[in-house]
Amino acid sequence: MSVIENGAAHFTISEVAALTGLTAHTLRWYERIGLMPHVDRSHTGQRRFSQRDLDWLAFVGKLRLTGMPVAGMVRYAELIREGDHTRDERRELLESTRRDVLARIGELQDALAVLDIKIGHYGTLSGGTTP
């Protein structure tokens, strides 16, 4: 169960794993490679994740879905830590990823159109309906 300290909730690694679907191994790896270097620790050294950490993990999950390489995500995290003067570089990284996503969407739409044609062909041959 999460602990509330100074008005803020803190979550254990197992709680975060359950909430995010990531494994504890992945969460430790994210920390080790610099994707999550700001995770707080208790006086006994146990990781204490904040709501801010959960929000960051949700964003990282979206970046993963875009197909952004881990190195790109780590670079983005580094830029955030470097400060406001990196906003233009962060924006460009996200814009580049957006262009890649749009290209993939186009490719998937083309593939879907081919599937629809084939499904329609088989539906016509067997007397079924088309999608």
C-alpha cells in the first residue's frame, strides 16, 4: 500500500509494477540507464515512486508506443534535466517522432486497405459480406 508522507503519496516498486504493467526489473533498468534518475529513496534505500514518477512512466509508455528508440527517450530525459534552454531540442525530438508516427500510420492504412480488399475478395467468393 502506498505511503503518504508530507501530503504526497509514495509507491513501492511492486506497486508501480502493478499499476504500470512494467516489471520491477524494467523499472530498475530505466533508473540505471538514466530514464528515471529522480526516483526518491527511503532511509533504508527502498525506492519510493511519486505520482510525478507515475506520470513520467505513462509518458514513457506513450513514447514506447511511438517506436521511439530507448536512446531517444534517454536523450529526452537528459534534455529535461539540463533545463529550459533545451526546449527547442526537446520539441524537435518530439516533432521528429511525430513525423515517424505519421509515416507508420500511413503504412498501416495502406496495409489495412490491402487486407480489406483481400477480405472482400474472399467474402465475395464465399457469398459473405465485405468489411
